[in-house]
Amino acid sequence: MPRIWNKVIGETCAALPLEQLASLDVSASQMTEQMWLRRFGKLTHLRSICAQGMAIHMLLSAMIAEPGITTSASVPTNSLTQNHSCNQRKMPPTVYFPSLHHLTIEDTSFDIDYDHESAELEGLKDCLMEHNERKAEVRKLTLSQCHRLTAEHVDKLEEIVVDVIKWCYVPPNKLQIFQVGTRQTPALQQHSMYPFFPHFNLHIIMMCMNRSRFISQIAKGALLCGAYGYLYCTISINSAVT
């Protein structure tokens, strides 16, 4: 299944004009660190990411990846040796996710002793601090419907993030039934015959782009999603051109 997911997400992203990607909403727990880096780590317009559950682990790991170390997200060694100009064009950035200003964490537990899928507070703090040190600070952190999140946790995070942290939490004794890495759309919630669909939302801002080519790319990406049947994908387009 992980290989199928890598293929689904990889081919879908390859068919879309991600150069102008502004915000990303992912719950797919199958997103690996390499996938985060390869598809989204170098995007200069990506300013907002929302992730939940297991997707948080890989995202935080990707955010603190050392750009100077060659990974599968970088260009393979044999291609780098082909010519110097190609090497210069595809060198890793000084920091991955260089323009990320707003990070949203949803439906995630912050008690590692309670749930093996929990997020580690120290890991989140280290990630935010490292981005600050690399001059790519996350200015806003939203913690939405997070489990076992305490006021002390928030106080520690507020020492790192500049803007006021907007948050809400689910009390430890409140029962919630959910499947990590999945979400139902309102249109499907009334039909129990439909399973939970992992969601993958892209919000793309059109700058100076050929409209017909853009629509063609969007259509191709949508067809890929439908063909695989594993991925619920919605794409919102905000046009910055008249």
C-alpha cells in the first residue's frame, strides 16, 4: 500500500502546476519524508500547511532535514555529475519549506505515552526553533482539536512563535472516534456506504500562467485521482490575474 500511495501522490503532484502552490492540506499518513521534500520542500510560494495525525511526524522530520545532505528528494548523484550548470540549478535550498509562515496541526494527540501516533512537543519545538535559526520562521501556529494539549504546552510554543497561537483542545476524558489520516467530506457523511477517504487539498494561486495550459494540468491531475480511486482530492484556484 505505501508504494501505491507514493505512486498516487507522486503522479498527481507531477501533473499539477505546483510552482504556484500557496497552501496545502494533507491528512495522508502514507506521506513519507522523502515525498514531502521532493514534492513540496523547495516550493517558494508555499506559505501554509495543514496536517494531521501521522502526517505531522513526517512533515516535522522533513522541515528539519539538512539540505546539504543528498537524499532521495535531491537530484541523484549520477545526474549531478553530468554537467556543472545542471548541478548549480538543482542544488538543495538553504532550508526546506523556505516560505512557510503558517503551520496548522489538527486532530493530533500530544501525549506520546498515551498513543504511539502522538506528536512529540519537543520535536515540534525543535522544528520551529530550527526554522527560526535558518531565517525561515513560522509566524503562526494553529493547533485545532488537538488531544491532551495543555496550557503549559501552549505557553512553551508561544515562546517560539511570534504571532498569537489560536488553539482549541479536546479534554482527555472526552471520547472522539476518528481514523488518523482520513477525513469525510460533508457530501459523503450522510452515506455510510462510502469509506473514509484520505484527503489531499491544494490551493493554487495563478500568477502569470497560461490559462489553457493550467486547466489542462488540473484536469490531468483530477483524472489521476479518479483513476486510482484511493485519493479524495479537491483543488481550489485563486486567480491573481485579470
